[in-house]
Amino acid sequence: MPVINSNIDKSSSSYKSNYTYNKKIASELQDLKEKIFQMGSKANVKKHIAKGKLNVRQRIALLKDNSSDFIEFSELAGYQVYDEYLPAGGIITGLITISGRNCIVIANDATVKGGSYFPLTVKKHLRAQEIALENQLPCIYLVDSGGAFLPKQAEVFPDKEHFGRIFYNQARMSAKGIPQIAAVMGSCTAGGAYVPAMSDESIIVNKTGTIFLGGPPLVKAAIGEVATAEELGGAELHTKFSGVADHFAENDQDAIKKIISIIDHLPPVTNQVKVDYSDPIYSSDELFGIIEKSHQRPTNAHQIIARITDGSNFEEFKADYGKTLITGFAKFGGFPVGIIANNGILFSETSLKGAHFVELCNQRNIPLLFLQNITGFMVGKNAEKGGIAKNGAKMVQAVATATVPKITVIIGGSFGAGNYAMCGRAYQPRFLWVWPNARISVMGGIQAADVLYTIKLDQRRNKNLPVDDNELEDIRKSTLEKFEEEGHPYFSSARLWDDGVINPADTRNILIHTIKIIKNNSNAIIKSPVFRM
């Protein structure tokens, strides 16, 4: 397979400027994550530990295999969304390795609002279950939650994608033979009690873990009975009498050992294959100088690919046709992947090239990786005459109907219908990651400002009204500010429009982990021939 030739000039002013800017925003991202990793307030953390409990991140650290990576999802969930401080959305989810087996972990953080569920907490929980379901991965629940956050009950309880969907998903996962293990390490009340009740095996920690549909205040109010939390739902009650829990644990550490043992005794995964592979020949640190800090200038996608693929190898498809879209085959961790990367705007010919390549990968059962940096489709008289709408639609249809697993990384701009053609969130990629330099919106801020400016100007002229330049400039300024705020990757990730904002230098490692797990469930459905476009 050919090696991508890279001759970047690291001494150039543009490289140095890009490098400084991208290093800065990557450092800012890490600083924000470090703050989020501290969990709830110091007082809440201290109170939690005083009960003899491990904090949620300590639990995960003990659960995962030594020297393995924990690929956390959506660390920025809930960031600056609510009046209340909600680090990581009050719940930690991610890809974890236990006894050599890839699993999904969903762990409540009781130091954040008692582990209660805000709307985005529910969304994050459901997203982790979706990943487990799509990729046939065992799901581990570390339960320590007070249930729904009552002041927002109308946004949490009744709708299709609200709290009840958690248990619907559990039933569907169980029906598909996906193992689910719950460890109750704290409160597990009301509807939340169904998490351990609907898991394959449940563990409960003595003196700290409780499971009940109605806690002491509700029981007293409803039937006048006075009971303690331990009497209603403690470890002895549920392991000796009710049978709601299967295993008694003395403490958090004991519960974690039990989870590891259960996972270790699951039937072996027969299709996990170790493959030899080589690292890229170029340094990932050079990505920071290659990524253009301005979205007005395209980043050279070949240079990005050269720093994330095995051996910097890339077998390009239609290299001399439709050059604003790069397509071709590479390997990550030894596994073949089809890459579709933007190298400029989408024209009719690039759309057809993209559609052709998607069909080809689907035919060969090869997963697709989209490196998204797109301003959108070409506009104008010539583009419309050339059929940009129908040709662009072909690529959108090919992406929507491809049954191979898809992964998307937004490495720059993600604007307009280009987001759809390049497998944005609506097109259900198995994973979607975002770089800190990315911007996501219906169009670029400058274009939006110019559109609204022009509309307002035309309205005044049509009505023969005087043109107020200051008012028009205020419209332009406010639009730019709005699009900059709402297009920022932190805004996106806070609302779970992606699976996390990642450091560009970590991209290869994350992709190798995720491609390994999607290979375990790569079942393409072929219903048509490859139509040459």
C-alpha cells in the first residue's frame, strides 16, 4: 500500500501560527476536562467518601484492566447548559476493558446532585446503551442515584427518549443476549430500581446500597408505615429474602471484584483477533501545525491521514477525479477502513465519487471513516444547472443506506447539508468525535450574517424605508456572536451532539479502539450492485 509523501515546512509562518493556536485550544480543552474530572463540590466528595464509598472515577479505575485505556464518552455533557453545575452530566460512560473484554460502563456520580437524572443525564445514559446495543458489548451499571431530578421531571419522565427508555433498552439488550451486570453502590430508588432488577446479575453493597420503589418518606406518606432505608431495600433484604439482588458485597472494592469475576466467566469472544501493525511514520504532534486555524482555508486532508493511519499508508480511490473529496483505503490497528475526507467544497463530481466509494465499501463489508471539514455543497447557476441537488442527494442516500459501521470525526467545519453527506449525527455513525477547532452549524457565521444583512436590507428597500447602517451592522454582529457561541464544539458536546471533544493527537488511539469493537459486529447487508457514478 502506498505511503503518503509529506513535505510540510515546519519553519513556515503558517505552520507556526497554526501550531501555537491549536496547541492552545487543546490545552484549554484538557484544563476544562481536568476540572470536570474533579466531579461535584469538595464538600459533596468529602461526604461521599466519609460513607466508606469510592468515588465514581475510582470505581472505574479499579474495574478496568491495568494498563488499558478508558475511552470516556461526552465528558462535556451538560457544560453551561443548566443553572446548576453538572460536571459530565452527572454520569460517567465509556468504553472499558475488563478481563480482556471490551465493555460499556455506565456509572452514576453521586457527588453531583446525588446522582439524579437531568434531561442530559438521561440522554447520555441512553447513548451509552445505544453503543452497547449496536456493537454487542456487555454493559456494566455502577448504580448510585437518587432517580429523576424532580424540578425537571417534565423533561425527564414521560416522553419516548426519557427515563423509561433506559429500561426498554435493557429489555431489548437482554433479548439480544447482551450481558448486563449492575452493582448497586448507593441509592437506587423509584424507577431506577429497575436497572438492577432488569440486569442479568445484580450486586448490592452492604450498608450503602439500597433498592426500593418507594423510599422511607414516600412509604410513610402513602401507607403510614415507618421503615428505614436498610429495612426497605438493604443488601441483606435483597440477597436473602426478595432475591432482587444476586450477590452480597461488603464494600465497593468487593463489588468490583465480583463484576470482574462475572465478566471473566462469560463465554469467550471467538472473533477477537490480534493483528500486527505499524505506527504512522509521521508524528501526530505535527497535526497541530497542519490544522488550519481559519475555516476560510482548507486543511490538507492527505497530511491528516498520513498521521493517523498504519504506516502512513493510503490506497487512494479516484485520486485524479473530484479532488475536493479524498477517498481511499487504509488500516487502523491492522483493520481495513474506507476513508472519506473533505479537501474542499462538494461539487457534483465529488458527490458522485463519494456515493460510488460508499457503495464500494458497503459491498466489501469495510467500515467507513468520515473526516469531516466541509463548508457545504457548491451553489450558484452553474452548480444548479449541473444537477448539484440530485447528485448531492445520491451521496446522502448512499451514506444513509450503507449498512457497514460508520465513524465520523469532525476535524474542521461542519456546515449545512455537508454535515449530512459526511455522516453527521443524524446519519447514525457508531461514533462521532470532534476536534477542539471544529465548528458545527447550519452555515458559517459570516455567511449567516451576510444572509440576514441582505434580507433586512432588501426588506427596507422594498418598503421604501430608510436604510439604518447601524441597525444592519448590529444584525451582522449579533449573528456572528450567536453562530460563534452555538457553533463551538463545547456547545455541541454539552448537548451530546457528539461522543466527545478529543485532542487531535489522541485520534488514532481512539479510532483503533473503536474500530476493533465495530469489527466484532460488522454485518453489511448487500441489496444492490455497485452503481458506478
